[in-house]
Amino acid sequence: MAPPLAAAIRRPHLSYFRRILWSHHLRLSTSHSPSDQSDFEPDPDHPIPPPHSIDGDGELASFVHRISSAASSASSPKDALSLLLSSSSSSTTGPSPAPASPALLVRALWELRRDPDAAALAVRYGDESSAVDGADGVGAGLQPPPAEAWHLAVWAAGKARRFDLAWAVVRRMRRRGVLTRRAIVILMERYAAANEVNKAIKTFDVMEKFKVEVDQTAFYSLLHALCKSKNIEDAEELLLLRKKFFSLTAEGFNIILDGWCNVITDVAEAKRVWREMSNYCITPDGISYTLMVSCFSKVGNLFDALRVYDEMKKRGWTPGIGVYNSLVYVLTRENCMKDAHNIFSKLIYKGLQPNVETYNNMIIPLCESCKLDEARMVMESMILKGIVPTISTYHAFLKQEGIDESLKLLRKMKEDGFGPKSDTFLMLLDKFFLLNESGNALRVWNEMRKYDISPARSHYMTVVQGLVKHGCMPRALEYYDEMKENGFASDTQLEKEFKTFLLANRDHWRGGGKYNIIPQRSKHFARRSRMQ
């Protein structure tokens, strides 16, 4: 009998296990890594560790407050900068409001990342303060903003689609002689994420004008950015159009292949790119084979996954942990459990160690097949070997468990320091509405607030659309009203449905607030109707 899930995920040495990090499936450790690292959201690849809470750090809190106040109160960025510089120079007592160190500036920019104007002001203030200090020879000498500070300012502006502001930071970097290729790569990525493909390419083309080195690594960063944002066809077209300037290599095709295998799993397109490599006399390398094994495994094509695996070995390429993890997944999915377990023995024989992804690739398909007892046994084995579950492990069980067990798992996730996160609740809301359990979906909604998760527009839309689908229009209106009050954009289709509902039920509707758009009957008229 499999142990209860709560017992299976209990672990004795939390501090030790927290050092084990979740790795992205088939991460490409190639020379286009600068593109991988230019997204500043907290993740295992984050180049700047997200700072701790601003609470309790008086110096950081004070500096962030000064920047935010100046940005919001001044009539222009120039006036805001003048205000900060004048307050800095006129300070005669207490610590100077100017950034005392590059580290402080970087931490402040992280806190201001959702306010691009304030972020740009902060880095400009740090730059001007160091210039003024160096010219006047006052104080111990302020260092200029580090590269990370400039990069954060560019990223924050691009993330908010304030590309005018992002370019202003880039131009300032150029004037100061501190412009880096990474800053341009970040800008390309932000354009790609906004589906501004042509502008992303134009940004790459002006690198030379900005005296930034243009080489194959920079070109691959552009291709990777386009593929990451699902503009894979544009990336492939660009790869072939620029082949006179940047020679075709397996590495370049691997970026396109990764897009079709991992960003959008399209086996037909992946096979076409594989043939295209042959047409251009490009020999697939180990990463190429790894990607194809992954692609076939994801769609449950066991025959082709094993065929490519065998061909990989015949060509002299040594399969890595990613290949074996993919084989564990497809073998488990196709109910070849004995062969899947044999992979673990083969891993150890090859000098490799099963990792959390190896176990997850067995747990996830078992949960998808509703074999929860077997999945729990695999989890127990994983924990006994010192490998801690990740949020993906919990999600696999949450997708199959009922409401009571799901709530227990949420508590366990929090105890173990693995969430729950915003995506966790979005997944649960979707699940219970699909199961026609709107009451349980609303229990999940209430539970979300207990974990200090602020609902995003996607959460509101899932709840509203789910309630509309199940005929709970009054409740749906309440959540829709709350969504708009919190500053989220309205939905045209829902507006039409609600208006139709209100018109059809105008004699019964007692809604207030924004939806009281149809004159209600007076109390006198209502009393007469009841008497009749």
C-alpha cells in the first residue's frame, strides 16, 4: 500500500534539500547564453539574486522612496533629476540620499522594476551623482552605476513596452562609454517578447552603428529571442537570409530546432528542420539529437525516440542526463514501467545520477494516467534518496486530486518552501471549472488570498468565464466588477453577455454599482406587485 502523500513528501533536512535547484528541461549550454540571462525575473538563471524584502532596510527604503517621490511629483524627468541632485547637495546632516554603493543602486532598481520611469531616473541619478562627485572631489567618491544597473533600467522599460525610455538609457550608456552588447540583447528580447519582430531585427542591425561588436554570438542571441517568443518561422528565415554573413552551423539550427521541440512542440516542423540541416550539409551534433529525442518523447512517439537515441550513440555522441530523462518520460507514458526503471540503473552505470527531473518525468505521466499510488511510491523513493520535490511535482498531483487533498497539498507546498504560486491557483481554478465544480473553484479563490497571492487578470477572467459558463451570472458580475475596480482591462465579449443578461432580467435584477445601468422598479411598485 502506497504511503499517504503528505507522508511521502515529508523530509528531515530542509536546509540541505533547498540547495537542490530545479533545472530547465534540456537547457542549452551554448554560446548564446547571454540571451538566456537577460530576463531579470527571478529564476535559476537570474544573474542578480533578487534582494530580500525592502522592509527592515532603512537605507534602501529611503532611497527608493526618494526616487519614487521625485518621479511622481516632478513635471518632467529633467526636473526630477534636478530635484534629487539639489536635495543631495543640500544635505548637511545624516546620511546622504545619494546611492552609497553600486550594490544599493542595483537593489533599488530591482525594487523599482515595475516603474520604468523611476528606474530610469534612479540610474541617471546614480550616473550624475558620480560625475558631479568626481568633478568636485567631494566625499569619498561615488562609483558610477555598474553594468547590472544599466541593464535593469533597459529591461524595466522594455518590459513595460516603454521602448522610447529604453533607447534613452541605451543612448546615455553610449555617451558615457559604457554601452554593452548585453544591453542591446535585452532590448532585442523585449522587442521580440512584444512581437515586434522587425524592430528586434533593426535593433540588431544598429549594433555596429553604436560601436557594439556584431558577431555570431550576438546573432544567435537574436535568433534565440525570436524563438523564445514563438516567432520561430521568422528566426529560421533570418538564419537562412543572413547565411552569407553568419555561416550556417549546427548551433544555429539547434536554436530553431529548440523552438520547434520545446517552445512549440511541433514534430512535423522539427523533422523538416532536421532535413533542412542535411540539405545544407550540416551534421547534427549531440544537442541536435537530444532535442529530437525530447520532441518525440513529449508526443509519446516511443519508436522514433528510441530510434534517434540509437542513432545518436552510433554517431559517437554520448547521451546526457537530458536524453535519459526524456526516455523515462516516454517509457512511463507508454506503460513500459520495467524499461523506465531500468533507465535509472543505466544512468548510474554511465556515471550519471538521477535528478529531480528524472523522477518528475516518471511521476507526471503516472499522475496523468491516474496512477496516483504508483506516483506516490516514486516520490517516496525520490525523497529517500535526498531529492526534494519541486513545484512541478506538486502540480502533477494537484491536477488529479480532489478539493480536500488539494488544499492539504497547498499547505504542504508552503511548509516546504515550494509555493504555491500564482500559476498553481490558476491551474486549480481551470481544473475545477472544467470538472463543473464551481463551488470548489471559489474555495480555491478564497484560499488564494490566504497565501498572499494577489489575483491577476487571468485569475479574474478564469473565474468570471467559469461562472458565466455555469449560469452563475450574478456572482460572475461581482467578480467582473471587482476585476475592473482593481484596474484590469474589461472584456468586450463579457460586456455584451452581461448587458444581455441585465436586459433579460431587468424586472428581477437588484445589482448595484457599475452594473445598475437599467432602471429598477421602485419599492412602491414592488410592494403593489407582491400584494396582487
